[in-house]
Amino acid sequence: MTNEQVFELAEKIGFQDDFGRWNFTNDNLLDFVFMVEETEREACALICDEVANKHHKQHYPDLESVADECAGTIRARGEK
């Protein structure tokens, strides 16, 4: 994730104090962490999807299935 993406998520959950520091309640901090994790997992899975689509077009079905499996496994990590 880029710093900009992290700050966008922080704006949804936390607040800045008078000194520009980000603050979160205990529950909000966990929500922020979970949002960052989910966003990063999805970004990784999308890269696998792109690889799968690229190799599918180039007729490498074995590589496509591996990339699809990787994308599914990355997404499933959030369900544990």
C-alpha cells in the first residue's frame, strides 16, 4: 500500500489531534489494522488475477491455475 492509501483508511477510522498525530480508540485501531490487512490482501490477489489472465491469453493453463489458486489462497487468509 502507498502512504496515501494508508492515510485514506486512517481518515475513515481515526482522527487527527491538534498536532497532526493520528489517534484511534482501541476498537478503531483494530478496525484500522483489519482494513489495512484486507486492502493489502486484495491488492496481492489482484496481481495474481492479472498473472492468471495474462497467462490464459498466452495459453499456459498450468500457470493460470497456479495464479488463480494463489489469488484464492490470499483472499481466504482473511477468513481465518
